[in-house]
Amino acid sequence: MMHQTQPSNPLHGVTLERLLNELVAFYGWDALAREVNIRCFTHDPSIASSLKFLRRTPWARERVELLYVDMVANVDETRRP
């Protein structure tokens, strides 16, 4: 089996837990809940409950992954000289 590298894919090699931790560190729970309005972000949010929900809810996971991709792209743009 041959493994393909995906250097331009910002999600490549990023676990859902790492992605979520980075989003929470960047946005905070309140802003994250405004960006993706799901109960696990708005009511007593935690990494554990969010991971459980996102792993079984494909549409929510996709929205969170897209937000992460946007965040990474925006952070990269601000670092350019």
C-alpha cells in the first residue's frame, strides 16, 4: 500500500482533537459557537463532548474543518512579509 502525501491539505496529519484545541485557543468557545452554532459549543462546552458529537455528526465536523482551514489560511497570510 502506497501512502500519498498531501502537502497542500491543511487537514493532513491533523487529528480532530488537535484541530478543535487550536480552534478553541484561537477563537474561544463563545466565538466558536457564533461561527458554528452547535449545542456542544454553546452549552457547557468541553473538548470531550465536542469530539464525541463531531465524530458522529458529519455535517458539523465538515463545518468545523472548514473553519479550521480558514483559520490556518488567515494565520499564514498574516505571517507573510
